[in-house]
Amino acid sequence: MKIEKRKSGNVTILDLKGKILFGDGIEELRQSINQAIKASEKQLVLNFAEVPYLDSTGLGEVVRSYTTLKKEGGAVKIANLTNKVKDLMMVTKLITVFETFENENDAVKSFK
């Protein structure tokens, strides 16, 4: 898994690329979230456009990032869910926890 970080105004966007699975991508995601918090980047969009799949461990890490940022006074929003990931979020009912957006632009605008 690869993660590219970029900014749009005060919003930090993490472009996630690849599967998020036990032993693959979890640590990268955790480090990226922790670095964002240390840099006081508390408005975060996770861009899932290039994430074909995540397992329960990956889903757990996304939830951890949400709760960690919320405790720090921030927010995580999700954009561009692929069909498989969206289905998983619906089955687990996590789609009701996260603010999800069809595109990155709408996710960024939602912070204003």
C-alpha cells in the first residue's frame, strides 16, 4: 500500500493506494494519521479511489483513525469509496458512522 499526502486549503487529503489488509498497509495508515495529528492537521479526507479491498483489520484501522482524530478535536471524512469497500461499510453499518462523499471536492467543502 502507498499513501500520498496533499493539502487543499486547511484540509489534508490522504490518497490511499492498494489493499488495506492485516500486515499490509495498516502500519502505513497508522503512521500517516499520527503524523497528521502531530502536524496539527485535524481535517482529514481519506481518498479510497484506489483501494480495491480492505479486510476487518484495515476497517479497524480506519475506525481507529476516526476515533483518534475525534479525540484530538478533528474529523475524518471518506471520499471515493470503491464498490467492494462501500459494500463492506454498509454490511458493518459503519457507513452511518463516517461522513462519506462521492468525490473529494464535496468532502473538502464539507469542512467549511
